Amino acid sequence: MGDDKDIEMLPQTDEERERLIQETPDVYEAIRPYLTDYISTVVPDLFRESARYDAKYERDVSFPAHVITAVLTGATLYLYNQQQVNHHSIKMLDVKILCTALTLHDVQKFWNEKTGTKIKGNYRSAIEKYFETDPFHLKQYFPDWNEYFDDIVFLVQHAQESDEAEHESRYCRSKFGKLLSFVKIGDKVASWGKSEYSLPNICKELSDRGFDAHHIVLPDIPQQLFSQVIYRSVKRAITDGGGIPLLLSPHGILYLAPEQVPLDPHVLEHLIGEELIQNIESKPNISDRKFDIAPLLSIPLDVNTRFTVFLNSVRERTESGLLSVLGKTTYPADTLLQEAIACLSYFIYNDKRGHDWTSFPKIETEITDQRTLLALRKIGEIRQHFPDTEGVGGQKCKAYSVHEIVQRSDELKDELLQLHPAVTKVLRDQLSQECSVLDPFVQTILFLNKDDLACMDLPSPKGGTDVCFMCGAPAHQNYKPGKHFIQSGGFTKSTTLQDQYKRYCDACQIEFLLLNRLIENSSFNVREDLLFFYFYFDYTFANLDAFRAPLSRVAIHASTTKSDAWGINFTLGDFRTPFHIKPMAIRVPGKMNKNPDLASKTTWRARAIHTALKMCTAAGCRCIVTAPYSTVKMQAFAFSNEMPTRLEKTLKLDTIKSFAEVRLRDAQLDFINRLGSLKGLFQVQEFKPIFVIPFAKRQVDNFEPWVVSHGDDLNALFRDDGDMEMKTVAQKGAALFGTHRFGGTHKKVKIFRTTLESLMNALSQGFSEDEAVRFASAEVMKDVLREQYSKKKGKDIPAECLDFVSSVSDYLKDKKLLSVNGIVTWENSLTDLYEFEYILVTRKDEKNGE
């Protein structure tokens, strides 16, 4: 991935670079020419080779996320200071050494995670070991690394104040000592982001060290997709004002600039509006029963743009057929006729007085000419014809009327042209409504950043029926979208007893439209059972905008199915805000898809979450599973499921602390899916030996060879819930009864099953535990004397039988199964578990004997 031939050619000399910077107004050109080579060559392999490893012991952040923040922070601060502050030329050699040192500043943690060692410092030997294999392609990025190896070691070992290996290079006289402060600050900034609200402290630390750092605070809003639009627009306002966004957090942006960039509310609203137009369908909502222009009024557009969108949407929807029984139709070619028909269509739905279908009160108030009134009356008579028609009625008559007018447009040409000025004027007046949805958000941003233009004159709920059911804000629109995964009439705490339907505010309506577009672009349907994954890297992460082109080539994919049908895809270039949101539909494959049972549905929901876990290890990002329309807080875990099912809780898919644990869960789920893909996770329920091993035995054809091949690997996956006690029981059973390598299951588990049944019989007859153990050991001794595979002289069989049965009793007592009901319920599973460990024990004994 690092050998990308499509990356633009970099300027070769300092003069060329300086000229390029002067010729372009793009603020990122101050850093892009010097770091694109690093981004293109190193970053893809950095993520590919280390994304699954932890970078910090005390908190959960992936190795590449920590490194990329350190590199881009240190290098950007160096480039900015040299160019903007000190007005010095930049030497590419300095940049390459700086980036190389920052990439390796935690190299010992990488080796510890990769090899399981415990190196406590960045020793020279660890750095040499890195360059032997060069997993990140630093040699390709910096071919002269060997010539400057001592300088790299010096910078790496002195990046931290307490590196155990710094004594190795303490007396090095490096020619690049001037870079050390930037290596240190890059590492510190990447480590300072220990909490979601750490960005202001980082800004203060940088300012105290003389850097031109500034911080913009952004508000928390529950509309996550809308908040991302606002976030990107604020970032755009910073760059347009000459600032260089450096670090991103959910609550703000840290940027570099000689002076603080002022925020113009009008410019900010314009930028947000531009982004909204690109990301939502602002079409009117038209069906056979309703015609709602609220979506078109919900975003800030000028009236001409709104009218154009209105015309195109109405024409498209009408021509495709408002009712299937009516079929498709075609608008006339004349533009004036198209506009007249589209406007009349809206008023046919929404302009009526009582039961009089011939009257159009809103239009009539604008008409004084008698000819125009007669033309309107003729349209009204067409509408009046359908309510009483059999099979049509008072709702469908609207669609029938519109269809009829389109079909008779040639016949009605004079009337339509006569009505055109009046109907377009009334409609344009409605479309000219000023959209104030952005005002509270822009005002809040200005207020949080102490701008004198801020005015917190925000509306407040008037009580009763004007509360948004999703965010609690003032609301006036009925939530009746017709199709969505949130019901329009279901109960919610935010709906009052007076309301027949939920209400939602303008911001949540925008969120609804953004959400629909996101789902549509993801090839899903809004009516499907959907999960939403919020991926992010760290509380504070580097801004990647300057390198979107090369990073968009770093595609990351994860799937839990061979066909990739259950896959998640994104690129590093998609992270323009702290969160990247990906939906996934829970689709049960095969015939069960239309009416899936609980086992299939819960299994495939867990598999969707498994896909997200794979994405975390593939991309080095963290993930939150949650619902839309809710404020999302970054968690101090690698994975957090805010809406787990019972199955997900028992499989420990609710909270996963570290990337090491994510890798373990991934391997555990992979194991189950390989054996039973459709309902395997539901059948297992918990990844514990007593559940997994009986499941595995049911799935494989020949249990013993399978255990020999996979037993050790499977036991490694049980390290969270190890069951070494059963291994001890199996060792005692093999020593007592023999290996029985040529016998079937019956011989291998003979004395274990005898023990369980004897204990159960004794307990059912009221024996004490000690009496039950002695009774069972006598029964086991009969089996041993009768069927022992390899008799050995000198064995104390009665004592060994008692010891074996006692170990089984202790095991049952520890698992709270030493009762008649416990043994009856779990006898077969316990026997399968014993056989599994018995096969492993006897196989190892045979190997040792050889």
C-alpha cells in the first residue's frame, strides 16, 4: 500500500517549495509538500502493521493513532515555526529525520505488543531490530537512514523525560538537536489527550511554549450528523481565515495562526448551508395523500434555488406515478406549464375550504382578475369530480386530480398559463420563509468563544405540545415521515397526552434527512433493522484534511463473511471530524430473512458487531455502538456497546477495554462462526469451555483428531475464563484409567461419567458430600479393576480412585454444580469437556513417551 504511484510529485528544492507556498492561497500548502511523502509511504503500512496494538498502558489508544498524532503535530509545529515565525527555509532532510524519530519514539511498545516481550526502553538494539524488517517502510521514505542512525537514536531516546535507554546516547553530539524540542512536543501532545475535554489544556501548554495556538470551542448537540456538518464548516471558516487546524476533539478545534481567526456568523451560516445542500435530499415529501414542503424549508436556501428544487421534485414524483393505479405520466415541454402544474399540485393537496373542493382560498386572495378566477374555478371543478367517485374518496382524489391535469395539459393550456403568475407568486411567498434553524447553533458557537456578536436569545418551550421527542427542543412539526425505523405514533416520554403524533424540531428534521441520505448511500433501507457504529481514534486526534487525497487511497475493510456481504469499508481520508458513522442492516441470510427467529436474528446482530470489532483492529480506531439522535460521548474503552442484547452481554460484546481484548474477542467469535455460521453464537451463548466444547463436538465429524489439531489454540482463547481444574481432573483420570487411545468416547469418559452418576445417585438418597464421594470412588474402582487399559504394579488404586472422585467433586462444588439438579443439567457438557482435556493430556503423554 505504501508504493502508491499516483501521489503528486513533490517540489525538489527549497526555492520550488517556497514559490509553491507563495503562489497558492491554500493554508495547507505550508505543510502538504513536506509531509505528503511520509503520508503516502509510511502511514498505510503503519496502520496495516500496528493498528491492532495498544500504544498506552493506562488508556486505550491504538499505536498508529498515537504515532500519527505525534508525527503530524511535531512536524506541523516545526514547519509552521520555521516558515511563519522565523522565516527560515526548510530542509527536507530535517523533516525526514524528525518524522522518522517521531514514528519510532515508542518503538519498544510496538515490539512488546508484537512479540510479547517486556522491553522497558527505546534501546538502540530495539531500533536496530526495527530496521532489520522495516514494517512501516521508513527505509523507503528515508533512504539515508543508516547515515543518520545515531541522530535518530538520540532523538528517539530523548523524546521522553524518563526513557530507561537514554543513557546510551546521553553524550551524543547530534547535528539535529534543534529538532529535539519538536520530537518532545509531538510526543507530549499525543499523550496529553487523556480525556475528552483535554484540548483547552493542550492549547494552553502550546501557547505557554511560544506556539501560535488557538482553540475554538464547539457545542454538544444530539444531532450527530448535523453536528459533523457544523464541525466541518467551522474548520473551513478557520482555513479561509488563514488558520491551520492541527488537532480535533469532539468539543473543539486547535489551530495555528498568528492571530485568532474571527468567526463571521453570516459566513458560517453560508458554509453550513453549502454543506447541507450537498448532503441531504431537500425535496418536498409527496405521496398519494400528502404534499409537505417542510423538508425544503428546513435548510437555508434562497427562494430561486428552493423553487427549482420544488419544480424538479414535483415533476419527477408525478411522472413516476402518484398512485400505482394511475401509472406514469409526462409533463408538457413548456416551462411555464410545468411551473403552473407543479404549483397547482401543491395547492390541490393543501388549499381547500371545508368540504368545498372547488375553492382555493389561499390563491383566491391573490387574484383580482375575473378571467384568472374562472380558470381557477375550472381546476377546482376537476378536483371536485373525484371525491365522490367510487374507489377514490377524499384522500386519493388529490393524486387523481393532479394526474388528470397533467394528462389534459394541452386542453387546459390557456387556463394554466392564465393561472401561472398567481400560483407561482403564492408558492414563492411560502418558499421565501426564512430558515432560522442555524441561528441558535451559530449564536452558541459565538457565545462559547466569547464573541461580542453573540446573542443568546434562544426560544424556550411554551409547554404542552411543542417539545421535540428526540432532543427536547421547541418543536412545531408533526413527526409523520411515513417510513423510518422510529415509529411516528409510538409512545415516548417527550410526547404529551394531547398529541396524536410525535413532534420534532427543525434541527432533528435536518438530522432525519441527513440520516436517510447516509443510509441510502450505504445501500441499506430506512425500514431495516439498523445498527450504527461511531468510529473514532482518540479524544484528541490529528487533523488529516491536508492529506485527504493520499489518505483516501488507504482503504480499510473488515468482514465476517467470505462473500464480504457483511463488511464495513472506509478510508483514513474519511475522518474529517472526530467521528465517522457507519450504519449496518441486520439481514438474516437465506429463507429466514423475511421472518427470522430469535436465534438467527441475535446471531447475525452479534456478527454485525463482530464486523465492527474487526474494523477496530484493522484501522486502529475505537468504536461505539449506539442509536441515532443521541449525544455520543467518547468512551475510555476500545469498544463500547450502549444497547447490548443479552447475548452480546454474555459474549462480552458490551464493553471491551483494550485492543488486546478486542483481538481476543475477534478470535473467539471467528472460532464459533467457522463451526456454525447461522446460529452458532446463539447456541454457544457464552465463550466458556462448558458451552463451547460441547458445541464444537456437535459440529465436527471426528472429535479426537479435531481436538489434537485445534485443542491448544482453543484453550488459548479461554484465557479470560480458563478451566485448568478440568485439565487436572483429566490428568488424574488418564493416570488412573489409562490412555485408551484406540477406544471411542465411551472408554475415554467411562470413569468420569461413572463418577457423575454415582455422585448424583448418592446425593439423591440423602448422602452427605463425604459419603457421596466415598460411594462414587468405590463405583469408579470397579470400573478401573474391570477395564483399566494399562495396569501398573505398585499403584494404590483405592487411593487414586478416591483422589480422582474428590477432584471431580471439588470441581463441581467450585462451579456450583454439586447437586442432583446441577449434575443432571450439565452432565453431558461436563463429560464433553472432560473428554476434550483427556485427549489433550493423553496426546502429550504419548509425545513425551516417544
